Amino acid sequence: MGYVLRVRFAAFFAGAAVASAGGLYLLHKDYQTAHHALSHQMNDVYESLNGRISTLERLKEADAAKHVEATE
């Protein structure tokens, strides 16, 4: 009886270890996917914001040039 119980415990713990490893793999893959999506989203926001800032700077420079021409 003791031998069968040890075999069952060993099989149970081996199965639990395999299931745990599979679960950790899926969690890691999900984490990587979420990280990639957020990184891509933040890059898009950065690009958009950078474009807006560049446009505002060009408008400011053009406005300053017009103001200098008007005062001359």
C-alpha cells in the first residue's frame, strides 16, 4: 500500500509541476503581449505629441517672424 501511495503522490506532484510550468508559460506570454501592446500604444502617443509640438513650434516661429516684420 505504501508503494502505491508514493507512486500516486509522485504522479500528482509531477502533474502539478507540469501544469504549473504551463501556466507560468501562458502568463509570461500574456505579459509579453500586453507589454508589447502598451509599448506600441505609448510610441504612437509619443509620435503624435511630438508632431503636435513640432507644428506649434513652427507656428510660433512663423508668428515671431511676422511680428518682427511688422515692427520694422
